[in-house]
Amino acid sequence: MSILHFGHWRDGSAGTLGEEQEQVFSTFSSYSNSTKTMGAANRRDFLTGAMFYWDGRKEKGMARTLTRRLLIAMYRVQFYREKLNKLLSAKKIQLSELPVIQASLEEEARVARKKEKIA
């Protein structure tokens, strides 16, 4: 997976890495031993109940989770802003130059990826 498509850096991803999906998959994969000998109707009923339980548990903690994530995001903004300013000043780069640098790096990555496909 190239760095351009890494979920943590995608716009709107809010600093997630997909851990939430892995938790769901982990929980539901454990049901395979229980449901493999069930008939289709019983399996469907069992998994429906499990999904309702999972969603109910998730909804109960939603306010706490969202508040915690907001506080973490607010902290990260300040932390990374300061870190960015230190790095830029050490490299003598202006903040306004970053979009040009980013476009250049993305183009280099695309060219490199095309060369990999050809080779």
C-alpha cells in the first residue's frame, strides 16, 4: 500500500487506522464456531441478535467515545502545529510552500508507481 492511500493520511479520516473495523471482525469471527453447525435461519437469527447487541453497546458509549476523540484531536492539532512550525523553521521553509512541495512529492510517487507497474 502506498503512502498516498494510507488511511491515516486521507482527508476526513480523523486520524483513524481502521482499528474499529478490526474489532468488529475479531468479535464476529469468534461466532463461526458457534454458528457453523446451525441451519441458515438459526444462524441468521443468532447473528442478527449479535449485531443488535454490538450496536447497542456501541451506542451506549457513543457520547463518551466522541468526546474523548474530540479532546484527543484538539490536543493533536496543537501538538502537530507546534511540531510542524519547529520542523519548518529548522529547514527554513515557509508554510505557504507546503502545497507546492506536496504536489511535487505526489507526482514523484505516481511516476514511481507507474514505473513499478511497467517493470
